[in-house]
Amino acid sequence: MYTFNVNGMGCGSCVNKITQAIKNQDHEAKVIVDLSSRLVTVESMAAAATILSIIQQLGFDAALVT
């Protein structure tokens, strides 16, 4: 399970965009997006770097939370 701090999310459209992009990579992924804390938690077989790249390619500033 990975948690990412994601800046630039502001609405439900952002949530859907991130969720769908991650699920396109891993259909079984569990994605939880919390707009108020700007955190995206992902349970996936994909590597953290892959998920981070997906989020960044959507135009969001993101970092893996350690």
C-alpha cells in the first residue's frame, strides 16, 4: 500500500481522473482519494514509482509519503 501527497486536486473530477488512470494500469487496484488532506492511498500490484508517474502525468504535483 502506498500513500501519495498530491497537490492540485480540488474537485470530484480530479478524484475520478486519478482513480481511473490508476485503475487503467491495475484493474484490481484500490484507490482512496481524500481531497481535504490531499492524500491518495493506493493498494496495487504496480510499483510506487509507476503510480507516482501516472499521477504526475495527469498534471498533479505528487510525492510518495514515507
